[in-house]
Amino acid sequence: MLDGELPRDSGAPNVTRPVFLFGAGATLLGALAWRHEESQLAAIKAAADNRPPTVSVVGFSSAGTRLSLAQVPRIIKSDDEWRAQRGRGVYEIARQGDTEFAFSGDSWDLDDKGFFRCVCCQTALCSSAAKFNSGTGWASFYEPIAAENIETHEDRSYGITRTEVSCRRCDAHLGHVFDDGPPPTGLRHCIKSASLKFFKFS
């Protein structure tokens, strides 16, 4: 007997099209409600640290073309969430401000043409067009891909004063900026490979 000729089990439920459509609709509504709840949670977390729930960042196409400045939700997660999402090594650098050994990252000597996004939230951060070999063993850029996409803060750790660079959207630690870079800016954004994800221009 062919499979199509098997007798129908009279005890099996008969799923009709209306029942299927109702189930699919309920699933979609549930997903939308979850996304809304997630954005509300982010707003609550942002309010708790007295910052606006949205930030303005510049988008970039896969070809590296600068798009418009847009308001996007600030990404705020717990330490446990970041650790689970990124893994221990990246978490300690991108979320806890740790460092990586010089000449150990996969971006310090990368010469491919493309741009780098934040490993935590995919915000565009740096372009290969501004990358240079600083001899330090860390990826170095004379400028970010868009000033609107990063933030700088004073860092007094280790008994010295430095300027820390972080992602504007998710606060990921990127590295530090120094004033010993090449023209045209004279700056060296010393960025950790673990905090970046590289994308070739398409």
C-alpha cells in the first residue's frame, strides 16, 4: 500500500486552515509583543542610568557607503546576557575593558578593504581607508568611520589618564585614542580586535 493510501487515523486531530491561520497569527502577535517588551525593558534600563533610550548613529551600506543619521534604540543588557552572547574572551575585552596581547588579534595586520562593525551591536565603527600600521600590535585608525558612532571618556585606570573609546549604541569598550597618529588627524585610535567584526566591501 502506498503512503497516500494509508487509512486516516480517526483519533488524530484534523487541523483545518482556520485553526492553522489562527495559530500562526497568535505566534506573530506573541513575537511582536515580545519585541515591544524588549524595547520597553531597554528604555527602563536606560532611564535607570539617566540616559536617553535612543541614540543617533550613522548607518553604512555593505559597500561602505555612508547613509543617513538615524535614531536607534540604545542596546543595554545585563553582564550575564553579554557573557552568554559573546563568550568569555570577547566579553572580558568588549564589556569589561580588558585588553588583548599585542600582535595577537586578527585585525592588527589585516589589509583587506572593508569596514569594521561593533562585535556587540553591529554599529559601523572604523574603515580600512583610515587604518594604518602603528607598529603597536593593535589595529590603529586615524579616525572613526563616523564620529557620531563612538563616544570618548576619560580613563584613569592604572594610574594614568587616557581617553577611552566606546561604541555609542551599546557602550562596548573599543580601546583608547592617542595624539601620536598620522595626518590628517594626528590621532591614533588603538582598537581591540576582539571588539570588532570585519566586513569586506561588497
